[in-house]
Amino acid sequence: MQELNHSIVTEFILTGFPGLHPEYHGLASAVLFFVYFLTVTGNAVIFFLFATDRSLHKPMYFIILNLSACDILFSTTTLPKIISKYWFQSGSISFTACFVQMYFVHYLGSVNSNILFLMALDRYLAICHPLRYRLVFKDSTICILSCTAWIVAKAGPLMVVIRAYPLPYCASNIINHCYCDHIGITMLACTNRAPYGVPAFAVAMCTLLGPLAFIIFSYCSILITVLKMANLEGRHKTLSTCSTQLIVISLYYLPRCLVYLASNVGITFREDARIVIIMLYSLCPPMFNPFIYCLRAKDMKESLWKRFNRCSISQKAQVSAISN
């Protein structure tokens, strides 16, 4: 089949949540805006605490800082457009902008996966090889590893976009999703999708399953090390140091793995249910992560309470001065 020029399609239309009644569009935009606001505000608090409290300048919290940056960028890439669709009835996105969004969606997903790998590596070295931890995880080392996580993640999504962009898009321009992704776009191409879909799927699986394999190995090793400890209090303390990261990692990987597993065993979802599930596992972790850090990570919780107590004392002093 002779490929037609992709310029036949000049823009795409995002459907958002299919079947959502127009009377609920305002509510949908309000909920999505609230999710975006909480995500940006919560992760901005992480940046503020890290910048103002030197006790947080440790490898573990530097990794968390990278994850917060990734969460803000991912939410900023995906949410404003779908919010504007329901708020201002503006669901169209230009051809090039859609591919730019697709690149950042897959790129930031890859970065997220790499950072979770670093989280697992941090806990693995700290618990299984504590004597080597200080030697290996220096500030310079964690900076290099973090930069590598952001740089290495560029290759796969860039290849996917470069291969998908020239395809002939000459049929429907309606994407059944809340944002542009590889499957949603290439399904609209007027050509055989297999030569493009299979490599993209392989890249996605390597990005997802590669770090996950090490994460499973690291936490199995941690569990074995903890069970060998004679001191019950030492076991509890050691497990509590990695519980925060394990919750964050579980929020990212478990829903994705369950969805992929369900699709492989023949369990299918309705289109609207599939999109809701994808949005939940894509947007809920960035929103909940800051609350998990501030409630579960000891140093961060103490730093937050310090700031809160200082603000309370300052406000009381101002009230007292005004009343006098």
C-alpha cells in the first residue's frame, strides 16, 4: 500500500473519558484540576524542605527529589490539556504537539522507572551492604546516577516518536484517551501497525520489567537479611527505613503489571473503564507520593513539623504583638 503524507491529518481530538455526560464535564475538570493542584503543591513542598533543611541532603532524599521533579513534569505534560477539554471544550491538539506530548509521556515514564530502580539500589546497599554504602553512595555518585537516569531514558521514547511521526495518518483523527500516547496515535495510521507497535512494546517492557526485576531481587535480598537479624527491634527499624520506598514502588508497578497481566490472559476492559484505570495509575502516585514521604520518612516528617511549628510560633508572636 502506498503511504500517504501524514499532513492529511493536521490535528488530533482527545476524547477524554468516553461516554461521560456533558453535565459532568465541569465536575471532571474540577477533579482533574484538584489532582493537578495537589500534585504540584505536594511535590513543591518536597523541593522546599530539601532546599531549606540540610539534614535532608542525603542520597535517599536526593532520589526522592528527582522523583518529585518527574511527577510534576508528568502531571504538567498530561493534565492541563485534558482539563482544558472539559473546562473550555478545547479537546483538539495539533499534530506536532501531540507527538511532543507523546514523547514526554513515555520519556517521563522511563525516567520514573529508572528512579525507582535507584531507590531500590539505595535500600539494597544500605541494608545488605552497610559497610560499602558510604563508600559507594557518595553525593557525587548519586548525582551521576540521577543524571544518567534522565539521560538514558531519552533513547527509547525518541526512537518510538521518530518511527511513528512519518506514518500516514489519513483516516480518523480521534484519540480515545486523555493524552497522546504511542498506541492511541499509531492505531490511527493508515498502514500495518505491527512493524512499529512491536518494537515500541519491546521498549516499554524493557523499561518496565528491567528495573522491576532488580527491585524484586533487592527486596528479596533485604527480606533475607532482615530475617537473619536476631534483634526484633532491629528488624522493625530496618524494615521501616525501606517501607516508604516500597509503598511508592508498589503504587507505580502493581497496577501496571495487573493491567498487562489481565490483557495477556484474555481479560478485556470497556474503553471507558480502561481509560479510567490508566488515569488512576498514572496520576494518583504523583499526587500521593509527597504525602507518603512526609508521613512515613522520618527525617522529612521531622523537617515538616519543624517548619509548621516555626510558622505557628511566628503567627502567635504577631498576634500577641498586635494585641499589645
